[in-house]
Amino acid sequence: DAGVIQSPRHEVTEMGQEVTLRCKPISGHNSLFWYRQTMMRGLELLIYFNNNVPIDDSGMPEDRFSAKMPNASFSTLKIQPSEPRDSAVYFCASSHLPQGAYDYGYTFGSGTRLTVV
Amino acid sequence: RKEVEQDPGPFNVPEGATVAFNCTYSNSASQSFFWYRQDCRKEPKLLMSVYSSGNEDGRFTAQLNRASQYISLLIRDSKLSDSATYLCVVNGPDNQGGKLIFGQGTELSVKP
């Protein structure tokens, strides 16, 4: 099992540029979660999908953030335009169905470390 | 009140010590509880689930107190390799969709 795969591992971009983060969940998992982690705020849930459908995006900080899951094996998180305060580590996680998360937790990807200068 | 609260630490302990972390949660209807471990600059990884009757995995013991809405993690005979941040995790308030809420984490540093 390849685990949850995120790309890129590191991203440095200039303020105002568009940033796209990518995630491939574990095959067979049908729930996918995007988190952001900073020292000040810890792990914050941004948005999550069940069976490719967005369930709750209330954690998305602003309209500059958008996420899609066009199929069961791929999701993107886009920031446009990016700002320095978006600098953080962005994690993607997946699980089997909603109940799988409650029974077994999530598996996280290695994260994307985003720096906006 | 935060949904999940933890003492951020750091806890600095010598090798071989026993250390305990507590975590409180706000939703009395919560049913799923976990401890995750996160090493510096790495992703969180599941350490153990927490069951109502308490459970043990080697040197690690997790306890749940529903009446007081807190969860604990006990680490016996600490090793240098136990140095990490420990995250308390509880299911989200709507109990749907698989949403899990993470605490801020408690930092543990085990010294020789």
C-alpha cells in the first residue's frame, strides 16, 4: 500500500501567485480530508469529502481557497491568490467511509510545506 | 471552550520515567477517541485508539473518563524515541462524515 501521496513536498511561491496542492488517497478509501497545521493554530480541518462529494467546507478560511475531488483517486486544494499568512503545512488524510474514520482514525500523507513570500 | 484541549508542555523527562498526558473534550456525545503521535516535521500517525474500558499497548496505556470528559495517555519506561508531540483526537460534534478534531498536542522530550 503506497499510503496517502501528496505533492509537492515543498512549495515556495510569491504572494499573489496561484498554488495547487495535490493528494492521492489510499486506494479504496472514500473519505478525504484536508488539514492545515501552523504553530499558532495547530491542525485545522479545512474541508472533507465523502465519495468525492464535499461534505463540510466551513473550515476553508476564505474564498481564495478552493478544493475539488474529481474522482476517487485525486483531490486538489488551490489557493488563489496566495498570501504570506497562508504559509503552513497542508496535510491530506483518508479513511474508509465515515465510519472507518471513527473506528480506525485517518492515514495522513507526508504533507506539503508551503511558504509564501 | 475549545473542542479538544491539551497541555502543550513541553514535558521534559529522563529515560525510564513514567509520564502521563491528559486531554479534555467538550462534546459529551463523542464516541471515538484516539491518540496520535507526530514527530518533528512529519505527519501525524495513529498511536492507539482509546476504548471505554481502557486499553494498553506495550508501554502505552490509554484511559477514558466519560463522566469528566477526559482522556489520558500513560507512557511507562520512557525511551529517547518517545520524544514527539502527542495529539488527542475526538470525533466531530455532528458525528457524521468522519470528521475528527485534533488537540494542539503535548510535546514530550525524553532526555538521556
